[in-house]
Amino acid sequence: MRKRELDMLEKVLAAEAHGRLPFQTRSKIAGELVESGHLLHGKEIKSGVIVAGYYLTHAGRYAYGASC
């Protein structure tokens, strides 16, 4: 994996750890990681507002953990 992809996985993992999901970004890298199966695009309703963003998949967690 490239450094940029690992950085994106790290940001989503940090958001998950702090309870700030879904992680919101407009990055092309996030789209590439969805295609490769490392991230999942989803929506959630919070206080009546639809929030769209990205979640880590098990493959994304494994890929990030293996790179450490």
C-alpha cells in the first residue's frame, strides 16, 4: 500500500476509536479504498440529520495493522 492510503486508513481508525464515525472526506483515495474493499461508504442518521461517510472494513483494519 502507498503512504497516502495508509494515512487515510489511520485517519478512519482514529475516528472510529474516538467515536466520530462515519469519517467524512471527499478524497479520491477514499474512493479507491472503497473499490479495493478497505473502506465502506455508508450513511447514518444522527439527530434527524443524514451523515454520510466511510467506515473501516476488516480488510482495512488488517492492512493497517500489518503495516505497523
